[in-house]
Amino acid sequence: MDCQDYITELVERKKGQHLQREERGAIQHLKNAGYTNRAIARAIGCSPTTVGNELKRGTPPRKSSKGRKPGYSARRGEAAYRANRKRSRKPHRICHCTRFIRWIMEQVKEHKWSLDACVGYARLHGLFSAEEMVCTHTLYNEVWAGSLDLSVIELPEAMKRKQHKGSKPREHKKSFGTDISQRPEIAALRIEEGHWEGDTVVGKRGGKEAVVLPCWRRKRRTILPSGFPARMQTPF
């Protein structure tokens, strides 16, 4: 029986994406077949410089001038890539603040202080230097990551600071439409008919209630005998 779960079409490679294990295997196969770096780059969809760097990374050094020249190994390139990725990560700041972290955990567990209170008290009284301390946001991130010997139940303010991955980012006000200040000047002067104006009234519950959309047609300005302008509007 044929399996219907296999994908035979190659996924389009994103610009700047790191090489995967399958792509390293393709580089090894094409290089053994005699392809140039540019031909290999066109085949897998990357830059020739990326192919050249990968060949240098996965080719063992030649120990002597005798014998066969060593070739590229996809397994060696993958191992070198994994080792480089481990060294590329920025070390945790709390690794250099052990005394400060130990003092914070003592205050939270014994005196029921919040992390904000601990950081503020330490800065106010100069208990630690700036290099030995971290901010409150870093402390809460480390608690959620499980790097500190503190549970979320011990921190009453932790639930308020939790950022959910499904939350939508705040949209800019300009993306909702054109500002009223950018309307044509002839509409602002009200010297001709045919222009419409509208506004929205949103409920107090953040849009969960009914929204009112009043619209009216702007008419020409008329002058009262007293000299004050009167604005005549016709509801929609």
C-alpha cells in the first residue's frame, strides 16, 4: 500500500535560513559529483558564500601532502554547526548574580516580599553593585523558565506579568484609516454640498457592546443675522 504522508515537493528556502541536515547531504553528494560552488548554491537555493563556508567547516584538515585529499563530510559539518550553536547563546545574567539571587529568594520565602520590592529595596539601600543585580523583568522571566528555586504560587504578581503567546500586538492608530485632518480643504470650508462626515461611539467594555456609527451630510454654511455661523446637517 502506498503511503500518502510523504512530501516530494521541496519547501521554498527562506533568505538567511541556516542549512539543514538534508541540505548538507545534498552538498556532499553534488560536490562528489563534480559540481561547482555556484551550481550547488543554485540547486539548494542559497548563496555561493554559504556553500563555501560549509565546505570549509565540514572538510577535515589535511595532515600531510601524501595520499588522497580529504573531502567534505555532511556529518562533520553538522557536528561543527551544533557545537558553534552551543557557544553562540548569550549566558544567563543570573549566573554572575548568585549572591543577589540568594538574597532575593530568602526575602520572598521568609518575608513574603515581591520581586519588585526586593529590587527596589536593594537599589535604595545600595546592598549590591549594579553588576551584581538584574531588573525585575529578568527575574520574572527566569521564574517562568524554571531557572530559580521559586514557584509561581509564591509570587502573587507573577500572573499579572505573564505574556501569552496568543496575544495580539497593539496596532498603530494610523492603520485604522485616514486622519480627519487630511480631508480636502473644500470639505473643511463647507462651501459645497455632497460631503459626508461620520464618527464611531464604542461602548465602555472595549467593543463588546453595540457600536454606534452616526453619519451626516455636510451642507453649506449659513450666516445668522447676529453674525454667528450656523451648521446645517442632515442625518443619514
